[in-house]
Amino acid sequence: MKRADDYEFLKNSIKTKDLPSDYNYQLDKRKKNLILTVREKGLKANMQDNESAFESWAIVLKFYCSKLIKTVTIDWEDFSTNGNNKLHYNRFIYRLTKFIQTYEWANSAKPIPPIPSVLVCNIPNGEAADKDKHQIGSETWIECEYVEKHRNDYDSINHQLPVGIFYDKVSNSNYYTTGKKSAIDIWAIKDKILNIFELKKPGNNVLGIISELMFYSNIFNDILSHRILYQESAKMKKIISSNIRGFGDLYKAYQTGYIQNINGIMLTYSMHPLITQELIDFINMSGRLNFCRIHYSIKKADIQVP
């Protein structure tokens, strides 16, 4: 069957016009296996973009086409990993590794290179910009408003938590993945739960919110499990003692083992029409998620935007 035929067939099966044509779709109807091939453009794109959000589309196709698809195989185009491409490739490999580990119905078409045994996460350099420095109605402005409004709802809440990943030590020459300014939008701690919020402003209802939230939740699960480390330094001690961006509170909860669960929250004004509570329930149906104590949920943003 030709790729175009598989694409149209799947698009009609999930009854959406949104199925991206950026992938190569190959459906083996006898084995009920879908091969979803990420193209070079998708390997280098923002995680929320359709061409990159392979986890999101694999989940949607598996859920809405459950009678046609039992397994999903992720493949990818070969491309040069020279220079900055290597960082894009590493990010993809990290995401793919976690996705395959999470869902027994997902697998890889090729051997997956191992993730390095020692990775390090960066920390805040200083306080995030005040909301008055952001355009009213922007996502960063909404973040500030949300943190202010809900400060009394949690033991600790803050925003723009850096999650840049490095080999061995934090330095400009040691990046493992892209994301020099990569950060969790909002985080909050209460009742031994670390809540990780992926925020989308009004009008932004991309399906790729699933992929972004999975990436950040997996990174922090690896931090809590000490597979990704914080680099001890005089600077870090100062950031902790000053509680910059609430990092002192977070580090204490991390160091003492207080955090027992991660709640990945899609904080939006409207969801992509394919994201329903039933889909979220399906996403949470994984033995690994229970083992790693990761749970995903939806929350309506309650900040009024002028």
C-alpha cells in the first residue's frame, strides 16, 4: 500500500482533518502494526509542532484506531548528526527511549543508542522576569499571574524551572540536547506530589502538548531517580539559600525524597479536539507510569486574559 493511501485511510479512520502529512505512514493490516516514520524536519522541530510530536500522534492513532492498530513502530529518517543536529538527535533518542519504555505497544524500527549514564541538569541563574516585563496575555505573563493567584494552594509554586541537559557538567560545550532556555512553565509541590504544568495560552491548543509534557515529566522523573544529577557548586548553594525561583524548596523536597509522585498537567484554555478525558485515561494506562509514579491530567486555566 502506498504512503498516501495509508495516510488518507488513517485520517478517515480517526475522523479528523488534522492528521499531519509530515510523517510516513505504513500500516500492516494483517499484523495490525503501524510504522510511523519521523522525517528530518520533525527531528529538528519544536516538540509541540505536529511534525515532531510523534508520541502525541502515535497515542492518538493507537487510541482512536484500536481495532486497526495493535502496535506502533517508530522509525526515523537518517540524517547528518554533525554540529547542532547531534543535539536534536539526542533529544529525539531520549524521547523515543522513554516512550518505548512506557508503552508495551510501542517499539523502535532501529536499535536505539543508549542514553549516557551520567547526565546533569542546570539550575536557575536568577529570578525570572517580573510579569510587568512581559506582554499582557503572553504565556509568560499568564505564568506569573497563575503563580500569584495559586500561591496559597501549594506548599511551594514557581515558574520557569530550567531543564537543560548536559554531559558530565553544565557548560556551553557540554549540551546533550537542544534547549539552552528549556524550562518547565510552572511547577508546584503539595502532598508529596510534584505538579508539572505545561501552559498554553488562549488559541493555542496543539496536540503536541502531550509530547512536551511527557518530555519534562520524564526528565524530572530521572532527576528524582538520580539518573540525571544536579551539579554541586558554590553557585548552587547560593541559589538554594536564596531560594531563587523556589529552587531551594524544590531541592529540599528532592534531596529528602519528599516527592513521591509526578502529576503532569496540561494547563489550557481549550484542548485539541482529539484530547479528551478518555484519551488521558488511555495515556495513564501503563505499568511503567505506575512504577515511576507519573500521572497525566487536564486543568482549565483560570487567568483572565484581557
